[in-house]
Amino acid sequence: MPAPLTRRFNLNDLRAARQSGNRVAMLTCYDFTTARLMQRAGVPSLLVGDSAGNVILGHETTLPVGLDFMIELTAAVRRGAPLALLIGDMPFGSYQGSMGQAVNNVCRMVKLSGCDGVKLEVAGGHAKLVRRLTDAGVAIVAHLGLRPQTVGLLGGYRYQGRTADEAIQIVALAQRMEQAGAAALLLEAVPAVVARAVVERTSLPVIGCGAGRFCHGSVVVAPDLLGWTDRRPRFVPDLGDPNRPVADAFSEYVRRVSEQQYPADEHDYEMPPAQQVEFAARLKG
């Protein structure tokens, strides 16, 4: 079993995985408590994704999520997992405006959250922004393939790279992002053959999210992995029912409260005897 993290996992470790052939596990995370548990479990890298809009806030898309909300979540995860490689997600609207606004927003994310890098859902027009941010010293993870922030344009969530034309465009965009200075790539929902082409035609570490076995790392949405969502995507591994002990604990709590077994004497705070006497006397008076 993986051991708890004992040193900080950083971008150089991710780069080294490309050379060594090791696979890096990444999970989404949105809060301090879960981040602490993930670090203890040995999860080396965490993504505070704008998927929080779906799994935390209950929205149908990621579009309503705001920058301040993402900064707060990312800072909480940083406090919970100080040794993990932490990537903060830039939400819709935070970098699609002017260059100056985008740079300021990304710098706010890095400064206020303590993340190690930021993820941008990129198109060709973002190359100048990626270069500008890289020149400023920000590690950029360029998100290609299925980009949930463009769900309105796509007409729904559907995997990308279905045709040769689409696949060529993804590979070309990956190369363009490398030329612009991106530190890593994230490929979501593309055929494995497309991911393999990206891996072979770039020198960056590639993290897959439903992109097959040729990527150097894999990320999934943690609530999908744990069975907390209504439908597990086909690319998320089935770990059985890890929630059974948690559900049982909730049920047991309900039972104990309803049957008046909780709270019991051992759960009470005690007032010193002398203070109890004085308290009783003052109540009577």
C-alpha cells in the first residue's frame, strides 16, 4: 500500500515520472479534512477542480463557480495537504477577458491559495496567455480534450477526438501549449490513441482523465471514485462500495439517538460539585 507523504511532491517529480515510466495518481479535492486524509493515504497530487460546482454546490455545470470560491477551496486543501502537488482550477470567466484581468486573477489564485500551479481549459487563442503566465513564473497545466467550461458550445458532455480531424487538432493544440511554456497537459475524455499521439509528440508530463493508459498520470473526480455521484463515468475504476462503513456509521448514529442511547453519561461535560451547589441555590433564589 502507498505510504503517507513524508516530503513535498513537486513539479519535478511529475516531470521525472515521464522519464521513469512511473504513473502519478491525482485526485480532485475540495476541503481541508479530505485533503488531510488523502495526504495520509499517499496521494501525491491534488486538483481543486471547478467540478466543485457539480459535486459540492449541486449545479448542472461548472459555469456558476466563482474565483473567490475556488481560492477558498484551494487554500483549504493546501492547509490539509501541504506535501501534495496542488493544482488550482481557474473557473469560467476568470481568464477569458482581457490579458491583464486574466493575469491578475491567476496571480491572485497563486498568492492567496498557495497552489503550485493552475489549470486552464485552453483553446488556440490562449497561447499568448499561457506564455505571459509562464514568463511570470506560474506553472500552467493546459486542459485539452473535453473542456467542461465549453459545454454550451459542445451541446453537452461528449468525448473528444472522435474523428481524425478532431484528433489532429488536439495534438496540434498540445504542441502549441508546450511551445507557449505550459508545464503539463491534462487530457480529458479522449481515445487512448489520441493521448498516445500527444505523449509521443510533446515532452511534457501528460495527466489523463479518461484518456487511457499512455498518460504519465491519472486524475478522477473523487466523489465519482467513491460512488457519491449518481453515475460513475466509464473511465473511473470501480472500487466496490467504500461508503458502506460510512453509511453504516450514519445509520448507527440515527439509531442511537432515536433509541435514546445517545447522548449518554459518558458524553456529558461536568460542572464541579461546588459550582453545582451554587448553581442550584441561585436557580431557587
